[in-house]
Amino acid sequence: MGARMEKSNRRIALIGFAILMVGLGISDSLRGIFSGIFQTHFALTAKGLSTIIAVSYAGNLCFLLAGGRIMDKIDRKKAFLGFLAVWMCAMLVFLLTDNYYALLVGMFLAMGASTLLNTSITLITPFIFATSPAMIVNVLFFTQGIGTSGGQSLIGNLANDFGGWKAVTGVLFAIGVLAFLIILKLQIPDSGEVKKAEKDRQGRKMKGNYLWIVMVVIFGVYFIAEHGMLNWFVIYGTNALGLEQGKAANYMALFFGGMTVGRLVFSPLVDRLKVFPSIALFSVISAVLYAAGIFSGALWMLSLAGLFCSIIYPTLVMAIGRLYDPSQVSTMSGLIISVASLFDIGFNYIYGDIAEKTGYGRSFLIMPAAMILFTLLFVLVFHKRILNREQA
């Protein structure tokens, strides 16, 4: 591929991925924003809301477990477009049906495909933007944050009934179509052939390597901390703090707005500080602000925590690439993130019961506790890499 074609290909990738990431950001925020409307429209208990969230994370588990292997074995472009088509089908399910069980099916497909697309973009980007992958990954997560934060603020204040849900999912389907048509023109390098002997050797190595289990726990605890904010803060704010839904949605939007800005502002530091030290530094600051904001009731501190949470997840995904052979990064990323989603599934399935028994005020304390635990685990496990500023 010539220099001119490479430049054009990078432009197509950046535009297509950015448009899609905005859509994925909006999509991922919908469960929390529409939780009260779902509760009213379908006459759900807190347990019913928990089921919606748990099913969506079950989609993460199934899609990532299979999707990582698919990305390593077949043409990346075909796999990626297939994942995008599934996400678009989920939007159609939301748009064309009015049934609680159809909603569950749609959530399973939408969240599974969304997480797989998100992870795939993170892993594909270094093949297209070889000179500055960390910067581009965080810029793309910045665009996703625009969708998440903008969606939470705008939709949270305007969506007052189930008709708003239909309108939003219709817009997301249109975004999916546009991204599909752009990415259709993109050239994505194939995963390549790996000799059987090499596969066998790596397979034996992976079976004896328990680092992936440690990474599962680290990812899983972080998922509880971040996704708990995404899924439960609005209902926590309205029930425990007495906030109006719009105001609660605005506080959540500030948290994820901070994540959006942080990914743009702090992304150059990842290359400078290196992967593991960056995660450690930002995790410590985030944990302090997260806990202080919730325990003291100073929600502005919680919003500020989002700024420093910004680079944690995309850099965690990149960290997997520092721990495993490039030919199996997609497989291991899929394995780690999918199994870690069991934390999300289990937690969100039981959180409704916990909230009903203890109240949203006490139950929400789990979120900052999870952030503190994540920070401690990461620093203890990777302290040598952190102190030595190792990236490879």
C-alpha cells in the first residue's frame, strides 16, 4: 500500500471509527438513562431492572468469548462488519418492538456487539496507526465519551416516555448504517496464518500461565466501579439523594464528560509515562476522588473522578498487548474481558436485591469500594513494571 493510499486509509478509519464510537457511547448509556422509564412502562421492580443489566453483560460474555477467536482466525474486516451488523439488528429490535422480553434480547445483542466492537477497534488501531496507536485509541475513546456524556445529558433531560426510547434507537440505527458504509471502504490487515506447531506451543504456554486469571479479576472489579456508576447513579441520585432525574443525569454526564475530556487531554501522557505507570497513577487519583465524592456527598468530587478515570480502561486493554504474543492478543483480550464480564453479570443481577434490602444510599457505597480494590490489586500485581516504568 502506497503512502497516499495509507493516508487515505487512515482517514477512512478515523472517520468511520469515530462515528461508530459516538453511537456506541450513546448506546451504552441508554440503560441507565431509561431505567426509570422502563420501570414505569413495563411495571418492573428493582429486580426487573437488574435483569435488564445482567442480560446485557451476559451478551458481553458470549460475544467477547467467541469474537476474540473470530478476529484472530478470519479476515478482520469481515468480522468487524459482522459485529456491526449485529449491533444494528439490536437497534431494530428496540425500534420495532414493545415487549419486555424483546428488550432483553435486544440488550443481549446490543451490549455484546458494542463491547466487541469497542475492543476490536482498540486492537485494530495499532495495525492502521502504527506510529501513534495510544494517541489514536484515546482520541477514539474521546469520541465515544462525547456520545456517552452528551447522550446522558441531552437524552436524560428530554426523554420522558417510551416514545423517546424509540426515537433514540432509530437515530442509532442510522449512525450504524453510516459507519458501516464508511468502514466498508477501509482496508484492515488480516490476522495472518499461524503455523500449527506455533499454535500448539502457545496453547501449552497459555494453559500454564495464570496471569489471565489475575487480569480477569482486575478488569472485573474495575467494571463494577465504572459500570455501576453508569447503570445505577441516576436511580441512586433520585432515590437516595432526592435529586430530580434531570439533575442526577447531569451529574452522571459530568462524570463521563470528565472521562471524555481526560482521554483527549491525558492521552499523550500514556506514551510518556508508559502503560503500567499511567494506569497506576490515574487509578490512585480516581479512587481517592471517587470515594471522597460518595462518602462526603460532594458530588463535584465524584464528577472530577471521571476526569482521571478517563485513560484507565483503554490503557488496560492495551496492557493485554504487552503481556501476550501479538498473534493471540485478540483471543486473550476476548477471553479476559468476557470472563471479567461475569463480575458485571453477577453484581448487577444481585444489586437490585441489595438495594431493596439496604437502600440505594448504602448499596451504592459498593462502587467506590470497588474502585479502591481495583487500584490496590493493580499496584500489587504490577508494582515491578510500575516502578521500572516498563512498557513491554
